[in-house]
Amino acid sequence: MRGISISRQVDEGVAFLSRRFKCRKFIAYFQSFTNTYGDVTRLAGLYREAVERPAVVGIAIGTRPDCAGEQVLDLLQDLGSERLVWVEYGLQSIHRRTLKLINRGHGLEEFLDAAARTRRRGIPWVAHIILGLPGESVEDMVQTARAVVEAGAHGVKIHPLYIVSGTALEDMYRAGAYRPMTQEQAAEATLAVMEVLPPEMIVHRITSDPHPEELVAPLWMLDRKAVRSHLEQAMEKTDFRQGCRTRKIGGNFFV
């Protein structure tokens, strides 16, 4: 949050979650924007400020794979000797055509490089992927999941694409060039992706929390409980098991 110190944000988050959920231990989450981009000395101060509270057992750092320099990974490795550290890399898709369309600014090569350098340092890391990107089939999404597994991710975050007001995606939607997935299609894609994730892989997220004032579509994503319930029903109906299609992936990921 702009203008609010890390310490204050942590204190307010701890107080709120303690009251609402009776939590006692916490992970400080550097979520929005690129949290490894900047002067390493300044980043070190921010990270350590977040974990100085006894109740904070670790940090999770969200960033881009093309912004994970050697110095910042060294810093996270050092911090990982004292606290739990997770790094979350925004991948979204492995497909060049998709990454170009969404103006991602990096490709699969940068992701695999960052993943390898993070893994060598023993830092647990998570891949973030989006389902339902323009022009992608369920098989395209499954290929992205397989690539994440092969890259050695310890966890994954998944959520369907949603349209935010004031974006190029909204323009595509208004022009009829893009239609978001229905709830049924999203459930089908989510389960297909999770079927190729090893049973031991942690799935950190299977939906998202769009801001009601920003969301254009699909409106069904506003009811998070209903989304989870729909997924659970689909799992029960199909006798779903995470990892039931897991296999060793070889060959070329470039599509």
C-alpha cells in the first residue's frame, strides 16, 4: 500500500486475521507488482521489516521471471536460512502466441532460467498460471501445467481469466473478439490442469477475488463460495484425483 510502512501493513494484517480467523502464525505476502525489482539493499530492508514480528514465520514474494536477478536470489537464499521463503513467478502461459497477445514481455526461456536458478538455491517457488486466455484450448492450458511440473515448481496458483474495466481485454470483449469461460468450462479446465500436477504439489489457489467495482465479466466469479462449491461438485462427480494423469514430460515445450 502506497504511503503505509511495511511494519504497519503487517501489524494491521496480523490484527485483522487474528480476530477473524484466530490465526497465530503468518506469512507476509508481497503480492502486487514486481517485488524483486529495485535496489537490493532497499529490498533487503523491506523483506526483513516484514519478518521482524515473531508471529511472521516467512514471506512470499510475487514477481516476474525476467526480474529475478542473481543478487536478489542470493538475498532470498540468505533470508531462507532464517525464515520460510516462497517465490511466486507469474508465467500465465507457455505459448508464445499467447504471451505476445497479452504483451507479457517475456517468454518461456526467461521462466525456465529463473526457475532453474531459484531451484539451485533451494528456494521453494510457485508458478502462477491463468486459464482461459484468448485463443487457448484446454489442451494448451494442460501443456502449460506440464511445463511447470517439468520445471520443478513446488506449487502452483491457478485462476480463470477475468476482464477488468479499462483494459485492452475489455476492448476485445466489447468488440466480440473474446468471451470468458463459463463456470462449467472453468471447472473443466481447472480439473484438467490439476490432473497433470503431481499429488504432492501444493495448489495454492484455484480461483481469484476480482474487485466488484472493476470486474466486467464473468460475473459468476464474484461469488467465491459458489465457485469453490461448483468445483467440489465437479470433483465428486468425476471421482477426481490430483495427479491421475501425471507422467514424465520430455521434448520441447515451445508451442
